[in-house]
Amino acid sequence: MGVQQVMFQLNGEDVICREKDGDRLRILDASGSRAFDVSLGDHQDEKRIQSRLNEFFSRPIDPKHEPFVTIQVDAQLDSVHREEIRKCIVVLFDLLKSNTRLNVTFHFRQPSPDWSETISSIEKLNEALSNNLQASIRLSGEFDELDEGTMDEMFRLGVQLRYATGYGAAGPSVDSIVVKKSAIARLSEFGYQVPMVIYAGHGNLKKIEQSIAEMLLVNHYGGFSVPLVSRHPSYEFSESDPGLPDTRDYCELLVRLYKKYSHFDAGLAPVSELAMLAKHGGRNRALDLPTILPIHLNTAGVVGIYRQTPSRSLPWKNVSEIAECDEAALPNLRQDLRQFLKNSFDWSRNSYCGECQWRGICGGIDHFGDSNGLPNDVYDVMCDHRMLLLEHFVSERIADFQL
């Protein structure tokens, strides 16, 4: 066993090894849930190291110490008015019982939705969720100015707001980064924290970087994130959609923003998500589920599960099938979910991520059994920044055990 990065097997699991600080090796299980540091001075006694590693990674799972599973649901705002959509969301939240958080984001691209109808539907969803504090409802889009009554009702319901631009009603282009200063300032002054979500696409990275300081002034330093435009549920890699940015340019932008605005790192997607994966790992072993479970409720009423790109989700069930499930049906639905994830997201079906050592933490990209695959340089954009940031955060976490 040497200083160089290596891969080997322990109890049938791949283990990631990284050199740390020049005198230690950092070893993680495949999902990154446990970290073990080994002094390089002990390398001659390989059998002892192997024995201690086997002992450490064979310890029984304590469900109380396993990370939460965060169910991330993306849907179009219009869908909140459908009762079966609301019922489906409630079933998804109840599905795993404990150790679950639910983040539901309703996206809109039209300038002015009917807010009175929206508030009424959100209130029904909140009541169905029993106003559970582990469930959050978010609205994401380019907000116009809201009247005080609308803001007050949304505030009462605990709705979180995200001002999303870069892929809005103005169209998918560089010029679609729209900052409605008066609307954002009004929300912030009312008491909302309104993080800016600026979608990164081909040709707009420079404009994003130039706009951040002004945006933070407008939203009273409410934070920001810079996800790839492919993270928007309406993005489909069509000819009318903007291309993705250059992978190196995007990596460098995220690093610069992370260094310059480190006090906003808790909400700086995708950086914050990767930091949490590096800290807690990519899997809840007690539930045998990924710690982040992204779900796309599309306009056709299909419940799809994906890794990074909503529009390339794999269909699991119809909304109506899940909405009809009662308490007695939940155990079978849980087992069905596990089986679906095992079969559909088998690494042998992903030629891009199949050999990557970070796949168990990252979750991979959406190239599972993809007969209509995208060019590799597109996958590179979705992948490279994740590997770069995961490597950094894994090296910074505190080891669970040292030898």
C-alpha cells in the first residue's frame, strides 16, 4: 500500500484512499459515510492496517447516526393546484417516516402567476403535510412586485422564495439574467430571505460574476447559488435551450465565488450540496437509500427519479399510483422504490460513471442505460466540478477514526 491514490476491496465495498497532509492516507467507504486516517509510518504493517480497517468498516449500523434522506421534489407551479399532485407529495414524505426531509420546489417562468389561487393550493398542501417542520415549500422564478397581502399570506404559510433567473420568461439567452430590483428589495424589506438562483449556461458566466455583488445588495445579502441551467426542470437539451458552459470556466467560477463569498457557502449550490455529501456521505445505510433523492413530477403526471438533471429522470410511477397509496401500502411502496433504484441506477448501466471512485458519494450523472446519450463533453460539464469540490471537502472533513 503506497502513498498514491489506490482502490481496493474491504468487505465487498470499494474504498476511496486519498493522501492527506503528506503523512497520512484518508480512506473512506464507497458512500463516504465513514472516514479512516492511516499514518504512513504504519505502512510496513499492511496486515494490521487491513485488519483494523475491516473491523472499523464492519461495525453495525446505528440508524440514529445515519444522515437524513432529503427528498427533493421539482415541479411546475401550475401542478400545485392538482389534488393528486398534492396527495402524491404527502405520500412521498410519509414514505420513509423518520430521518426524512422534504424540499418541494415549484418553478414558474411566466411573469405573474395567480397568487391568490397559488396561496390557496399551498395552504392545502401545508395542511396535508400537517405543517411539518421537516417539509419545506419553495417557489422559484422571476418575481414581480407582490402586494403586501400576498407577501403576508406566503409568510404565514412559511413559503420560501427563490428569485431564479438565467432561464426565465425572457428566454434562454445571456440577456435573460434579469434582476427586478424593486421586487426583490420589497420582499427582502418585508422580511423574506430571497436567495438568488442564477442559472449558468454557455456565454453568461462573466455576466453572472459581474452581477453577484449588485444582487447581494438588492436582496439584502440573502445569498445566491449558481447551478447549471440543466438543473432547471424545463431544460431539455433542445436546440432552443442554451448550451452548458465550458467545464473549466464553470469550475473556476465556482472556486472564485466560494473563496470570495465564503460567508454565503451554506446556500451556494452546487457547492453546499457537495459539502454536505462529503461530510455525511451519499447513502443512508439503515434505509438503504441515497441521502439525496431528487424527484421530478413532470407535466405528464410521471414521477421520475434523477441524479443531476430533472428532464432526464427515469420514470418510476404515475402520480395517480402514488397518490392512491394509503398507510397500509407504504411498506410495499418503500420496497418498490429500493428495487427501482437498485435496478435503474445500477452502475453497470452507466458507462460514464461506472469506474469513478466518487460515484457512491456524488450519486453520478444521468447516463443510466441512456440510448440517446449526450456527448461526453456535456457530461464533463456536469461531472468535473463535482469531482473537484468533493475531493476538496473530503480532504477537509474530520476523520471518524485514526490509526
